[in-house]
Amino acid sequence: MVSWSRMFPGLPTEVAHARAFTRAVMDGHPLADPAELVVSELATNAVQHSLSGEWCGPFVVYVDREPALVQVAVVDLGGDSMPVARPPTDLGAVEDHGRGLAIVAALSKDWGFEPDPFGLRVWAKLVTDGPS
């Protein structure tokens, strides 16, 4: 398994840097696109819904990759609420937000969250359709 991590300031502009970091780490892996999108959604949530988005608190992106499996995670400073993926039926066409974890759930074999000494760790496992 190849593992990488990087810390980012909790600014909206840093989400693009988190995506670029993920893309670089995935370098040609068949799960590069979904991993990049999942990290984008998790990093956006860290900046918008956790203490990491206040006063430029940091968030950390983790990428662990194998040939047929990738696990990504974002650790933020935590917040007042826990992550909840809204069911697709609750995602109105006129809403500008609220789809992030539904996208993560749709792209992932499994996802979840857990306390971390730093705050809250939100993770997702992605797998290829091929043999694992």
C-alpha cells in the first residue's frame, strides 16, 4: 500500500489544492477521478462545516492506494454536528449545497466517520470493478 498525507489551511481556495494533491498521488490509477471528487467533497465539508474553516484552521487529506482499492480521508477540527448523507430523494434540484456526502456515498464502497485526536476523520473506500 502506498500512503500519502498533506495538511492544508482551512480556506475555500485550498479545496482545489487538495484535489490537485489527490490527483498527483493517484497518478494514472483507475480510481483517480472518483478519489479526486470524493476528496473535493470531504475537503469542502471540512472548510464549510467544521472548525477548520474558522480562523484558517487546518484539515489533513490522507490517500492510501492499492491496485484495486483506494481509501481517502479528511481529518478536520470537528464541529457542532456529525456528517449525514442525505438520501437522493431529499436532494432538491434548486438547492446549491447538501449533496456532498450523497456523492461520496454513491462513489464509495463504504464511507464513515470517527473521532480523531485532531478532530473528526471522514473516510471513504473506493474499489475498482476488477479483481481485488
